[in-house]
Amino acid sequence: MTINTSRRGFLKSAAAAGAVLVVGVRPDGALAASGSRSMLTPFVQIGSDGSVTAIVKHFEMGQGPSTGLTTLIAEEMGLTMDQIGYDFAPSDPQVYNNTLFGPMQGTGGSTAMANSFLQYRQAGAAAREMLLQAAAQAWGTEASALSLQDGVISGAGNSAPLGEFVEAAAQFDAPADPPLKDPSEFRLIGNPDVRRLDGAAKGNGSAMFAMDIVRPNQMIAMIARPEQQRATAISVDASGAADIKGFIDAQILPNAAGVAVFAETTWAAMQARDAISVEWDTTNAETRSSSDIEAEIRAALDAEPTYNVNEADMDAVRAAVDGAETVIEETFYFPLLAHAPMEPLNCTIEETAEGVILLHDGCQFPTIPHGAIAEFFGLPFDKVQIKTVLAGGSFGRRATPQADYQMEAAMAFSLTDRSRPVHLVWSREDDLRSGQYRPAMGHKVRVGLDTSGAIVGWEHRIAGQSILKGTPFEAMLVQNGIDFASVEGTFDSPYQIPSASFGLTDTPKATSTLWWRAVGHTHTAYVMEVMMDMAARAAGIDPVEFRLAYLTGDEADQTRKAGVLKLVAEKANWGNPPEGRSQGIAVHKSFNSYVAEVVEISGTPEDGIKIEKVTCAVDCGIAVNPDIIKAQMEGGIGYGIGHNMRDQITLTNGVVDQFNFPDYEPLRISDIGEIEVHIVPSAEAPTGVGEPGTPPAAPALANAIAAASDLRIASLPMDDNGVFFA
Amino acid sequence: MAISLKLNGKDQTVEAEPGTPLLWVIRDELKMTGTKFGCGVASCGACTVHLNGEPVRSCQTYIEDAEGAEITTIEAMGDHKIGAAVQQAWIELDVVQCGYCQSGQIMSAVGLLTENPKPSAQEIDDYMWGNACRCATYQRIRAGIQRASEILEA
Ligand code: FES
Ligand code: FES
């Protein structure tokens, strides 16, 4: 806690009087520096009192960029982690953009470190060079004779804290190409003892999540929603809520998608929402049931695919499979899944005295609500600002292409006289029933093996609901009609499979679809790795040896994937589980990282399966913060296993059947034993860690269950297949 | 109606209708935001506080039932012997990810260590079952409780 207080002190003093040096990166990638706080887009800000603040362009949902990006600045400036604080960047798609996304500020696709690694180091290095230059001038020596360590510049017989040179350094131009530290000099990058910067505040109740924002004189708004998507509100009768203390008003949203219920407190809003009555027009409402969705997908799998994803000769592949000695065939089905981040969605909107619309939010893609709100209010882009605060999880949910909850807040706010801030709050029921889900998907795969057990053909069909079609991301990520998010992890797998075809058919959507931690890999990894396991067993070859036979190439894709597979097999003592236990393995590349996992279980499907241990090996390039990487693997594994064990969203005549956690049961502490994570040492550029732990977890569990019982689970969730989890 | 509460050792009077969950009095009336809303139906544990030293789900505790009781929230854990040990262990092991469930996890962990100073892994699982963590920080929670137990023993 003391650490936290002193950090707060740093931030506050950085904003106080005294000279300042700010270093940033311009939209064209050039470094820029200034001695003025009015440079609004710094990456690092240094005060003459010695305070250093990293400006973090990615939002924090627990995945660690506030610590990670701050570490990069501290490393290049020779600081210790308690000599630096951080602040979240304002919304600015030109300067704080994700360099892998173009002119858009956003956190997603596990790219925060990958796109920031050089950028933040360059900003830190530029600041260091400028401070050294200023000290050299003051001491009449060469900058090359000086060094900056632990906040102190020393050399040539002098020594002084860096704050003394801030004012002079701010007079220089930023160096064009400051030297970066050699990895051999790293003290913080790769150091397993670097702790999270947000750890203390999140343990003592002082961390401010979006839900904790209380603006003076704010109102709470909740939205009464129709049972079925696309129903619209015709009229509202709020008389039932008249006696609820704190109830203010209920009005139909401008788009009629719901009714905004305003109240002084959250509890009053919740009660009032239950007490009002709304008449809905259901003419265009969704009426399909999950059974209809599943039937559509299964029918599509039995027909010729619409798209030939890898431009294969489909007839030749089919002939190769048909002519094989052994054919293994399986049809898979994956249900809708909700993200259910721990903090229900919410944000606060207000108008400042300057006529700026200000949104307090912890969202993944600030540029999207920023633009949507500006358009809605008819304001220029710079008359909308977003203040980023902590998010209590997201897993993709706080990144809708429609800015769904932020636009609800904007619409609700537009119904008021704008004199009071409006805090839009969702309940857990709103969250689970909101209609933004990992799409339902199906796969049908036929694999042919020759007499030696080698694969001679792999015919693979995918059918399901596109995530990206009809969104602003379509232009970038849908090519020749193929939604990359439906097929990633199949046709582009590092496995060198001879004679393979991948076909795709889109099926209609009954709900909105949204990326969910690891996106397409959530189903493609399951299918690839369960099929590999089935093929290995049919061939009578050890599942690790069998996979390695398709990873013999000397490209990084094969060597790195084979590397994690061998490492996890060694660490998990593959093939020699303790008495009474069974093992399953899976390996998958996603977001440019390679992850292999072994799940060890005890018990049987009938008597109850217990997940005793998960061993994981990850190759994500340079491990900037090894402990956060381990935590992300642990969390990703839990997320993958928990949902696939027993969760699904189902619809009956268009109405979601689930309400709250009791019928969308989260993974519990008793569900999962020890998780052991091993990181492959690497000098490659850092790649994703937030998502890649998730894809291999469920297939590794499925393969362990198959090893224990011969039960092959092809339709998720697992407990729909007569599996009981102890 | 006016209700007198003893919150974190301080006497307070709040205006609240009977039937109002303690959670919303703490958050909306007293503006203490460390206690979290996750489900509202006693199935996630994010709202856990202590009532006379025992963990309860404040989303399902009516304000009238809390009248006169000693209510303790996460904000007071730094001054609580077991609470401080748990917080220290949480930092040492970097238990938190998004952090939103962690106030509740810590309040439950303190409840467990109060009644069982040296819990086994199985005892931890049994006691902590109702505290969901969507980030799945479970093995660090387990290790954190055992580390706190060591700190308290030392
Ligand atoms: S909010 Fe009380 S248990 Fe979930
Ligand atoms: S740390 Fe995110 S829900 Fe527990």
C-alpha cells in the first residue's frame, strides 16, 4: 500500500508546478519532445521533481499493459519500478493508435506488447538521451561519458538526480534514432520479480473501475430491454415505479431498442426497471431457437461449402481421403458463449462546461465509441473525450463494432437536459442476455490415413455465423467473402498436412456475434487438436510423436510449435501419468504465439472427472514480464476449460434461456488444480499472451477424457455428453 | 427510514428503504466503492463484506438486518491483522488480474483464515467455492491464502 501511495504522489506532482519534459511519438512515427504540458500526447512525462509517468495507450482489463508498457520506459531510462508511475492515455487515434490496426486506438488480438515494444522503448531512450545531453552541457563533458541509473545521472566525477536536467533537456529536439539498450543490459524486461503496478490498489479497494466512477450529481440509468432481439418499444407506462424512492423518469431510447430508466441510485433504477411496463413491437423480433441454429449449421456442413478457403482441389482431396486405408470422421458443434466479464458493462457520460461530451469508460477500442458519440451528437471529433479507467475484465466484450453500451449511454443522455452526468449500469442479466456472443459454429472433418498411419488427406468443412461481416472490420478482415475469424487456426496451421481442403459456409445469425477471448481459435483449435488425437490413436502412434511428424519443416512456424510441444511433454512427464490419472495434450498457434498444454485428470465421465493439473509451455518471443505471462496462461486456461465444461447460451423462440451465473456457471476454484507454466527463452519480438492460452485448454481436456474413457466429445459443452465433473 | 450502522468501526446513519441490499447502501449512499457488484444474486461473491466478523454477500443482506451489526469492508482490511497479511500475500504473489473480484476474494479469505489459520488446499477450495473469478486467478488465490497463513504464523 505504501508503494501505491507514493506512486499516486508521483502522478500528482507530475501535474503540479515545475518544469517538465514530455516525449512522444508523432503519427508518422518520428519522436517528438517538448517542455510544455500542452503537448497533449506524450508517451512519457518527466517532472523537474524527478517524477516519471508513462502514458499507457492500451486499456487494462487485467492482462497487464499498464505494468508492461511502463516497464519499457523504465528499462530504457534506467529507473527502478518504484521510480515510475503511469496514467492511461486520452483517446487519440492518430497518436495512440495500435500500430497494427492503422489509425485506431485499440486493445485486441493480443497485440498490446507486440505493437508497443519498440515504440515505448524509443520514447524512453529519447528521454534518457536528452537528459544525458543536458547534464553533459551543465558539466562541460560528453554525454557518452555519462549514464542514467536509478534516477541519477553520473559520470565524469559528477552525480545528480535526473530532475535537475529536465528544464534544460526540454530545450532540445528529440533525437531521431536514440540507441536502445542491448538485451544483455536488461534489468526489468524479462525479470520475474517485477510485480504488477496495479496489485496493491486492486487488493485494498482503492482501484477505480468504471463502475466506481461517481460524478457529482450523477444519475443512474438502466435499460429495460425486449426479450427478443430486434423487438422495439412502442410505449412505456411508468406509473408502477412512481412510488419508488429515487425513481426519476423512464423514456424510450431514440432507436426504440429499449427504455432508459433514470434514478438517483442503482437500487432504485433496478427496482423501477422491474416496475414499469413496456409495450413491444415484435414484428421484426428474432424468433429462432438454438435447435434451429444448430440444424442450420449441421445442414450447411452436409452441403458443398460456399468458400474454398485454401483454394484446394476439393475433389482431389476427397478422392485422397476416400481411397485411404482408414478414414476418421467427426462432426463438431460449438454453442453460443457469453463473455461475462466480472464487472458488468457500464460507463458514465457527461457534458463539460466547455461543451465537450466526456465519457468515462474502460473500453477496448476507444476510437469506435469516440466516433459514434461524435456522430450521434453532431459534434466534431475533438468535442468528444474519453477518460479511460480500469475495466473489470472484458475478454472481447468491451469492444463491439457498434459501441453498444456506450451508445446506450449517449442515447439515454440525449433524453435528458444534459445538466447531470448519466452513469449507465448493466446488471448481470443484461450482460448474459445482451445478444453479443461467440458465434455458434460447426466443423465436419474427414481424415484419411495410409497403412503406416500417415495422413494422406484432410477434408475440412466449417459452417457458422460470421463475426466480421457487416461490421467496419469487414474491409480489413474479410477477403473473397471469407471471414478470417471463422477459419483462423485451420488452413493456416503450421502443421504440414498433405492434401488438405478447408471449406466455409456462412449461416444466418440469430443474435449479434462478437470476438470472444481467442476468437476463431476457440473452436478451430478444438477441432484440429481433437482430430489429431483421434488420428494418432487410430494410427497407433503416440499423440506427441504423431504431431511432430507434421512439424518437421525448418520454418519458425514448425520449429517453434514443435518446441513447445516437446517442452510440455517433458515437463508434464507425458506418457507416464501418476497412478489413476490420464493425460491429454494439445498445441496451437494463435496471435503469433505458440502454446502447448497437457491436462491431467482423474476419475471417469460417469463417476466424475477432476482436473488435477495443467502443464503449459508458451513461446511468445521475448518475455517482457514473465510472471504476467504465466498469469495470462493460467487465466486463459481457466477461461477455455470453464466454458467448455458446462456453459452455453441457448435461445427458445428468440429468447435467451440464461439469466445469471446460476445458469451460466463460472469456473470455480474447486474445478481446477495446479497450473504450471513454462516459458521458452527467446530473442524474437514479443507476441500475444492474453488469448493464446485459451485455445489448447479444452481440446487437451477432451483428449484426456478420451484417454480415460474412450468418450469423444464433439458437441460442446462437455457436460451435455454425459460427463460429470467432480 | 433512518438506519444506524456501524461501518468499519464508525457509527453512521443512512436513509434507506427496508429491503435495500446492504451492497447498494455501501456503494451508492456511503460512496465506498471497494465492495463490488457482480451478480446481485449471491452467486459470485464480489460483494462480500463481514457482518460481525463473518463473510456475507452484501447483495443479499437487507439493510434492516445489518442494523446494529459491525460491518467491515475491504477498505478496513489494511488495519486488520489477518486482512493485512492477506493483502501482503496477494501483492507478493501478484494474485490479481482485472482485480474486480478481489475485494470479495480477500474478504472471504480473511473469513477462512479467521476460523481456520492453516487451511489445506481442499479446505480452501471448499470455503472459497462461492467466490468466482472470471480471470481464473484461482491457483494464486490458493497460494495466497497459504502464504498469508505463513505470514501470520511467523
Ligand atoms: S454481487 Fe453479491 S454475490 Fe454476486
Ligand atoms: S481478477 Fe478478474 S475476476 Fe478475478
